Amino acid sequence: MRFLIQRVTSAKVAVAGKTVGEIDRGFLVFIGVSNTDTREIADAMVKKLLGLRIFRDEEGKTNKSLADVGGSLLLISQFTLYADCHHGNRPAFIKAGAADLANELYEYIIASCQGKVPHVGTGIFGADMAVSIENEGPFTIWLDSDEIVKKA
């Protein structure tokens, strides 16, 4: 599982010209699912996401979490986080999760985050979306479950 996290002052997502999800200060999170991902992996990734301390404190150091600043989440499913560009110029997506599994885990992540932050906005799984952001920093973090989840 992969999360591409951007610290934002605002973000919104639209489908067919209509806004379907919107937040003020918080994280815009693009979520990629692979065929080997599970709910346990999603739990570890959400725990890491919610615990990230990447907002500035009074001294300007990145010491505050979403909870500390009352930040929200905008969660967007994005299979292209599993693009394989090793061969040729056309990306392959064979490592991306099948749509049914990816949608199930995306919905599970949404449910896992609700109630833990003031607001959780979302895109629409599988839709052609237009995402607008005001990136704060810019500050972008890449979380990969291969690095976050301990292997047995």
C-alpha cells in the first residue's frame, strides 16, 4: 500500500465539474493499493498517517500532528501510485490492486479515519477526478507499506 501525503491549507476534488470532497487545513492523501494488501496493512498505514507530526509548532519545527492542529483529510484512490516505468515509456500497472480489492480497502481506510479527525473528504473510486490543492510548504511525504509494516 502506498500513501502520497501532501500537507495542505486547502484541497478539493471534483467529478464532472461538481465538487465531491473538500477540506481546509490538513492532508491530501493519494492512496494506492496492491494485490497483496490487507486490512492489517491498512491499519498500520492509517496509524502512521494519523501520527505524522509534520505541522509547524510555535518554534517553526515540524512537531504537530493532524490532531494537534485540528486538521482534516481528503482521501483519493489512485492506482497510478503503482506505475511501473522500468521498461519503455508506457507505464504498466500490473502491481496495482484489482478494482474490487482496491475499492474495499479504500472504503475501509475512509471508515478507519472517520471520527479521528474533524472531517474526512473523499473522491469517488474509479472516477475521472480533478484535484485542486494549495500545498503548504510544499511538504510531501511518501509512505510505502513495504517500509512501514514489519515483515514476519
